[in-house]
Amino acid sequence: MERLPHGVRRLAVQLRTAIPIDVLWEVLTDYEKLDSFIPNLTSSQLVFREGATVGLQQVGSQQLLGLRFSAQVLLELTEYRPEGLLQFRMLRGDFRRFEGAWRVRSLPEGSSLLYELTVQGCVGMPIALIEERLRDDLSSNLNAVEQEAMRRWSQS
């Protein structure tokens, strides 16, 4: 995790896996089913698709300090399939900034899956309180994608 000015945090997590990149890509772009396997994602709805650009409405919810915290975002995602890159940025939502990317790459022994996120909380949201949660969520989201990809790969 990198701490930037004005409460901005940049996080990245990567894993190596035996799962082929095509299966990982299929999971990442199965937009309307993301909420079925990504923890704390309560809904994920495809709003539009125009070529390689996708609009996605998502709601996340979790317990934080004994309170239920919910956040909503409308994301614009751009698929760069040949490069294995799925970039996203918030068009509107409950953060001042929410953007990042998923990257899949072939490796000699399998694949690499990288998840990067730059986030700035909304006014009044003390970023220091949610830093640990952000770090944990990044890892759990990455692991959830890998588990779903493993499930699909083993069925094919």
C-alpha cells in the first residue's frame, strides 16, 4: 500500500497460478455474476456495453467498527483483451476517486493475475480507519477470482 497526499491510497496485489489466462479473463469479465463470488460485493449490474467499454453499477457492503458500511459506484471498464488488461474508473459514486486495473499475463509455469486500485474516500471518511480493510479486501477479491476460475477450469 502506498500512501499519497489528500487521503489517496494506491494498492496492488499479485498472484501466480496454474489457471490459463483465458479462464481468468472469462471470470473477470463475467460482470453480472461478480457478486456471486466476490466477498462484500452485494450487486453487480451491467448498465451498458459499447464495444470494449462497459458500464457497471456495483454496490459493496461490509461491517466496519460494528457498523454496516455500504458504497455504490458506477464504473466504466475498458477491455484490452490482447494485452490482458481490464482498466476501470469510477464515473460516479461514493468515493472521490476509485480506479485501477486487473492484468493477466502468461508465464512459463502458468499465469499472473495483478489487481491494482487507487482509492480516495469521500469527505468525512477517515481513510486511516479503512486502510487495513482495503488491504484485506484487495487480497480476498484476488483470491475469490482465482477460486472461481479454478472451479470453472476444473469443470471444463
